[in-house]
Amino acid sequence: MSTAPASLPFHLLAKPTGAVCNLDCDYCFFLSKELLYPGSRFRMTDEVLERYLTQLFAAHAGQSEVTIAWQGGEPTLMGLEFFRGAAARARELAEPGQRILHTIQTNGTLIDAEWAAFFAAEDVLVGISIDGPREIHDAYRVTKGGRGSFDRVMAGLGHLREAGVEWNALTTLHAANAHRALETYRFLRDDCGARFVQFIPIIERVAEAGEDGEVPWSSWRDRPLYVQEGERVTSRSITGAQYGRFLIEVFEEWVRHDLGEVYVQMFDVALANWAGEPPGLCIHSETCGRALALEHTGDLYSCDHFVEPAFKLGNVADETLAAMVAAPEQVAFGEAKRATLPRQCRECDVRFACHGGCPKDRFLTTADGEPGLNVLCDGYLAFFHHVDEPMRAMTELLRAGRAPAELRERYAAQDARRGRNDPCPCGSARKWKSCHGS
């Protein structure tokens, strides 16, 4: 077994239950990944856990912190004792003074007071999936019996908040909330108390969809293994235009009321790119390949969105994490993000902020027939052009050693001079009084 070190830090999503989940969300492509492991119990063994943690800490030797990130499927199906044991073993492996960052992504339905107390004690950052108010959330996030999961998610969130657990809202964007940006954002902020929000566009890539995007099935559980193939998307998917409009409407609300108090991942990533800093998100970085996925068996894949045979790098029983991350095929996978940009992207005025988006979504052709255009391209263009001026202003404030939140005062001064019946500056074509001035 090679011990070659990874040259740079990497992030790993470990899936202790694989694709197994207690929900049956219509748009969850990962449900089909059960087909990769027929007959499996879908539970990470103690042996795999030990190899994973030992190799993870070895690969981050001498670094100030190590992130242990759990995802699924639904990782809490492993039970609380599994995570207590993992946290205890991590403490044994950490170097003196080395910080351990624990994160978990969950649907929240199994969280009770005991889980919340554990998360609080171990300082676990919890990402909880919630798509908006009941009607929106229950449109696609359903149980295996087809019932909505909203009440159970909100109960789990209540336990987290009561225990003082740090948490993020993970909100997927799709046909049910694409046109309800302000309602969705205000629900997360006001009803849920979210102070960190990630918006995740749903792009279900398929070959068999009709012209209207309809497919003859609902859940991915009913389909063959999902792989990155096809040039159509389902009708559940958000369009590029919808995505751009959603982000713009949320931004106009956020920049007036929440800048400096609520953190929206996409806005932070944009500001980093405007300021010339690393964006901290592979989607809008120049290259990728440093965010990988570990299955419950110890198999390592190039990316969470590419858990499929062609992108399997190996297994921790045969090779170390560090060696697999630094392997030529994984380096090539990450470099391809930049190398395969079509000319339209290379010459785009917002390339510095976009970098083509996620490779999984780059399956359209450009106007001159070149492959590799992102299905969300028109949304990225609209959003990045819309925020250019405020991003420049925030960058200037940062470079002057001042808080970007000062920008709220400028917006307040402009809005004070705005008439109730004037067009809303978000570009929605609605009046100010019935849009962001409401």
C-alpha cells in the first residue's frame, strides 16, 4: 500500500450508509447508487471506519485542522453510537493542537434531543435539508409511502435549535420553489432562524425525457443506475433562467436586510471571486478534484456527483486516501474542468466568477456547436452581471478594512428616494411596493 501524501488538503464526504435513506425524495439521484452494491447491508464496518479515519489524519499531518464530513443517503441511520465512536477515535488520532471539524448532512427526520445533545457536545456543524414552507418542501421530499416530511424535519430542527447546535439550511431549487424566491428565503430566515443558507439547483440529467421534460417515473429508486449521461433534464429541474432570477431576488432582499448577519453561500463565493480570493466552493473554482466521496465499503470516487464505475479510484483497503487523491487520473479529472471550457466560456466577461460551473451540468453546446456549456449558463450570466456593482463595492470596503455590511446603508439611502409605484430594481417587472419594498 502506497503512502504517497496528497500535495494539498482535500475534502471528503463519507457515506456510512451508502445510498440508503428513510426518505424517497423524487429528485434524489443518489438513491439509485444502491445498485452499485447489490446484497450489501449498507453499513460502514468498524474496519472501514478505522482505515478511513487513520488515513484521513495521516493525509493531513502537520495541518491545523481536519474535517470529518458525513453524508448519505441518510447517515443518521447508522445510529448514534457509531458517531460517538468515530468522534472518540478522531480525538485519539489528532495531533496536539490540531482542530477537528465535524460536519453532517441530514434530512433531519431522525434527530431527537439525544442526537442534538451529541452534536452540541462535539461541536458538529449540521446541514439540514429543507426546501421551504410545507407546500414547497413536501412537493418532492417525501417518505417511502409518499407522505410529506415537513413536520418531522421541523421537529428535528427544533431539537437542534434548542440545544444550540450550529446548523446550515440546505435548500434545493426545483420546479416547486423556482418562482417563490422571496417566500422561500424569508421562511428560512424568519421561521427557521437560518443564518447560513446553501441553495442547490436540481438538475436531473436524463436521456429518456419527453420534449416537455416529463419522464415515466417519479423516484430515482425506480430507475437504473444514475450516471452523467443524457442531454435533457426532467420537468422537476430548475432552468438556468429560473436559477438566475431566484438568486437575484434573494440577493436584493439579503443586501438590504441581512448582509453581515445571514450568510448565503453563493453570495460569499461570488464576493471571494470578485476580491481575488479562493472561493471555497469547487463549482466556481477554476479547477476541481479535491472534493471526493467515500462509500460505506471504503471505495473512493472522484466526486459525490460521479459515484459511478468509471470514476472509482480504489479502496482504502488497497491504497491510501492520500495516494488516490494524488493519483494521475484524479488530477486529470480536476484539471479537465478548466481544460474543457468551450471558447464561449473562455471569452466570457464573468469567467472569473463562474469558471463554467460544475462539470456535471456542462452538457449543452454553445452557439457555434462546441460542447461543454453549462445548462445553468444563462442564470449565471444574469446573476453575476446583476451583482457586479455591489460586489465591486463590497470588495472596495474589504480592501479599505471596512465591513461589507456598510453597503446596506447605501441601499437604504437609495430606497428612501424610491416611489412605491416605481419598478423594483431587482428587475422582476413588479412595482417596488409589491416586491422588495413590501
